Amino acid sequence: GQNIDQPTEMTATEGAIVQINCTYQTSGFNGLFWYQQHAGEAPTFLSYNVLDGLEEKGRFSSFLSRSKGYSYLLLKELQMKDSASYLCAVRRVDSNYQLIWGAGTKLIIKP
Amino acid sequence: EAQVTQNPRYLITVTGKKLTVTCSQNMNHEYMSWYRQDPGLGLRQIYYSMNVEVTDKGDVPEGYKVSRKEKRNFPLILESPSPNQTSLYFCASSAGTGGTDTQYFGPGTRLTVL
């Protein structure tokens, strides 16, 4: 079957570093996305990985290991505004390259 | 400003009363999609469209219809809404479905069916 797993909720402290993991099992793979979604708002794009390795973009980095079906999103120097849900999505090769989404990880930042 | 718009943003209706949620994008995107988001389940795709007059079922199409007569618009139609269609709905668009084509989301429509 096709499945994406993420932790439901995580808590971290302002100024710290947090790593949000995502594991996936899909029929074919054509890229992995991370999106940020603040409560009551639309998801917004954070990062895209299609090859193994680390992609860094400011305070956010995303890592992919295709052989392990694993990705993580690393957030550094956490700010209160980083309190949000983080969604992992994988693009499938079948079904016209549609995305399958994880349920999201709610990240709570404490002062 | 490049954006995806949805209307209405909030809607409370009753079982069986047909409704339409509109979606429009001004980025000349070929690809558009409808999702519903329910607690603990993540985004689930209802229908998608690869281009004008080309639509296809997603993972949860039952009870929904769509049309794509123009590139910019992709309305979602609920012919006979039921309480299990109470959800948060998002429309999204992207230039395509390959490479780094990222999806841009509308602000969402919160639908309650009584």
C-alpha cells in the first residue's frame, strides 16, 4: 500500500533545533515536498527533494534517503512563528504524478 | 499578485442542498486540484485536472463533481451534500506535475453540512 508517516505532535523551545521525520512507502517515487501550514491557513511550500542528500534553505533544511524511504525537515534557531503543522508529501510515479500527503506534524514552540 | 482564490470561505448548509465552491487562479497554471483536509487524515485528493476539459478522480471522489471549462477556473460541485462531507476544502494549482512544480493553495473553504 501507499503510506506516509509523521509524528503527530512535537514540542520544542524557542531558539533550539528540531527535526521532523517522515517515512514513506509509495508505488514509485518522483520527489518529496515539505509544506508549512499555520492553523486555519493554506499550506505553503518549504522544500523539495528528489535526490539523496541535504537541501539547505536559510533556517530550514530537508534531507532525503530514497533507499530508506525517509526524509526529515530540520528547523534551526526556532522562532515562535514556526509554530505550525509541517506536511510531508510524496509525488507518485503512478496516478499521473499526484501527491500523497502525510497527516502532518503539529510543532509547538515554547518560550 | 499571483494567487488562488476560493469562494465561499465559510459555508453552512443542509443535507441535499446542491452547492458549488469556486476556485480561480491567475498564474496560467495547467494543473489544478481539489483536496479535503480532516483532522488526523491529512490532505486527501478529490479530483484533479491536467488541463482544460481534462479531469480525473483522486482518492476520494465519491459525492463530488468538477469541471474545467477554462484554464483559470476549477469549481467543485456537491450535488447532494451529506454530513460526512463536512470538512476543510483546499483548491491548489501548479504549472505542471513534474520536477520542482510546487502547488499553490487557495485559502480554504470550511464547509459544514447539517
